[in-house]
Amino acid sequence: MDILIDFFINYGYLAVLFVLIICGFGVPIPEDITLVSGGIIAGLGYANPHIMVFVSMFGVLAGDSVMYWLGRIYGVRILRFRPIRKIMTLQRLRMVRDKFEQYGNRVLFVARFLPGLRAPIYTVSGITRRVSYPRFIFLDFLAAIISVPIWVYLGYHGGNNHEWIEAQIRKGQMGIYAVLAVVVIFVGWKVYKSKKVKADKTN
């Protein structure tokens, strides 16, 4: 976090935008830490917090869009690129496809909160072409408008108290995972119930 804060102080909004875009490529820089760091420099007076939210939203959506279009343009050939292969193995690609088959486009909304699977899910949505870009960006926006302002304003109000912020980040991450677990269980139950009803009708 300290490294990101120093980098953002020196280069401002463009630095935040750049880091968030490469986060979309699956680069192992935590997106939530990046957003909080952007909020911190706003809290320290180096940026406007509201502009920081706007820049962060643009960076997040831009990074996600790049992965979508790489998948849409190159298809499975994208796995030939060595940097891509490191974050999206054939096994992970198959798993994400299975999730699409099971849960449909709802996976795109949930993907925003799943750092390890975010890039593969967005890329697969482009590869399969089952999701139009307007629908993709709409679902991504709905998820981002929840998470991005929370992390940025958390950093803004936390200011210099890094220990407090790090504790809140951990609590926030656990809360997000808990909510996602409930959502996944609910969706799974609905899918199971729907299949059971169809099976009963056929019998």
C-alpha cells in the first residue's frame, strides 16, 4: 500500500488509472488496495475524492473491457500468449465455461468480487460471444458502482491511519465473501429447484 501511495502522490490520477487497467489484465496487484490507496491520497489533499471515484470507475471498466475484447477478437487463440497463459490456464478456462453454463450472465456481476477469476471470466465472456458488449459493460458497471466508491471513500476517510484501514479492508473482504456465499447458495438452490420442477413435469 505504501508503494502505491507514493506512486499515486507523484503521478496523480494517471497513475491510479494505469494501475487499475493493468489490474484488469490479472496482474497480481490487489484492486481493493489500489482503490483504497487512491482514496488515501485524496484524504491527504493530493486529489479530489469524487474525481478519484470517477477515475477509478473508468480504470476498472477499461481494464475489464480490454479482457473482454481480447477474448472476443482472439478467441481461444489468446492462450498462445505466454503472459495470458499464466493467469488463464486451459483448466481455469473450462471451469469458467462451466460456471457460465450453470449460472448464465449472473457470473459477470459476481466476477467483480472474485480477484482470481475476474480476468478469466471476462475473457471467456468475450470468447463465447454469448454476452454482447453493452450487456457486459452494464453488468460490470452495476458491480463496480458498489465496490469502487466503498474502497475509495474508505481510504479517503481513513487518511493516515493505515492500520485501521487495513483492518477495515480485511473486514470488507470477509463481508463481501460472506454475501457472495449466500448469493451462490441461493442461486444454486433456485437452479436445483428449477431442474427438479422440469424433471417432475417430464415424468
